[in-house]
Amino acid sequence: MSCPPVEIALEVAKFSFRFGQKVILEDISFQVRRGEYVSIIGPNGAGKTTLLKCLTGIYPGGQGVIRWFGRPLGEYKQKELARRISYVPQADGRLPPFTVEEFVLLGRYPYLSPFTTIQPEDLQAARQAMEAAQVMQFADRLLETLSGGERQKVFLAAALAQGADVLLLDEPTTFLDYRCQAEIRQLLRRLNGTGRTILAVTHDVNPAVLDSRRLLALREGRIVFCGPPDELMQPEVLRSIYNAELVLTPHPSTGQPIIVPDAPATSTFDSH
């Protein structure tokens, strides 16, 4: 019996992008399979956020090919694309004066027109998304009254309300405490387990290698690594990405190598 063909959610081929005369991305090529969890890592200024914005059409133009589900990005109308992919940008501190439920309902915009109002199916989708993101208890609260972690789960709920196959996430756990980070990571793993494709930019390598099936590393606008966690977590590979000597140790539960902070050979503190 032959295996069913693997469906490609995203294909990027020889893609380059400039801001004016400055090259931000150069000769980018990779694929993401449907249902895959891929993390994009790399040093500051590598082009990670720019790549996500190019993939969504927020930054139009560029040279090369971006295809979603076999169709060029430029062939999609905005609402049609929004039914297939959801984008959650970096938190920037700006919050609209909405309740949680009102904000999550904004995720239903791909299914509405200027002449329609919220329908029962839209309200049901929003509430299901809030349940999945575990924010239903905040439905009537204003966004500004929530903690950073609670807000991030609300943003994910709005993305889920779109009903999209793919989640594009830009630093989904930045500025969150350890408990909130763990909750967001658990939510993303659970969503991936139900078949959603996840493509996430992150600076935190350790959670990326523990959660992702594959990682993509950018440096100075180019892909310098694409592969599974075990191949990434090698001193020479990490050195080529970050230009730094990083200390690795096995994770106590999984054995997966993770990065630990460097420490001086002897304590610099007075023992007295």
C-alpha cells in the first residue's frame, strides 16, 4: 500500500525582498507541510519578522515565489487568504477599547461583508475559539484589564475564530512569565495536534527545539539551517547561526540538548 501524498501548505522559492536599496531577505527557499510545526529562529536583524509579513502579503512585492496551498500569494483576495492563514503579530502594547468577546469576533471578518451583521454561527465560532484558548472567563472584560499572558491567549483566540488552517506567530511568548509561556506552548502543541499548521518566529531556541518538528534559521537575510531539532543542537551549527559559543546539556526529561547559560569557572561573589 502506498502512502498518501504529503500536502504542502507553503512553498517559498528563491524569494528576495528589499526595503529601498537594503536587502532584507535573499534567495529564501523552503516548504512547510500541512500539519507541521516549524519554528523560525536567528539573531536580531536576521529578517524573521519581515519574512512572516511577506508570507501574509503585509509587505507586498519581492522577487521569487510564495505559494499557499499550491496557489501564488498574489492570486488570493484578502478575505480568501484570511480563511486559510491567521497572523498573530508581536505584542506592541497598543490595545483597542474592546471586550475580549468583541475582539475575538473581529476574527470573523473574512466571513462578513459591510452589509451583514454578526450571525449565530459567528458567535458560536468565537466562543469555541475562546474555549480552546481558555479565555471564556474573560469574555466581558476589557483587553486593557488583562495580563500579558491573558492578552496573548486572546490574540490566539481571535486567530482561531478565523477558522484558518495555518497559524503564523511572531514571538508568541515574548515578555511573558514562565507560567504564561508554558500555557501558550501547551495551547500551540494542542492546536498542532488537531492538525493546524504552525509557523512561529521565536528568539527562544529551547522551547523551539522541544515543540517543533523542524526549525529554520535565518542570518543576515539568508537561510543558514533547515532541519530537525537534533541536527540544529550541535555546537558548530549554533555557532554558524549566532556567532557565539553556546553551552549545551541534555534536557532531564527528553534528553534533547538544550542551551544553558554560561557561568564563570569560579564564583565572583564573596563567600563571606
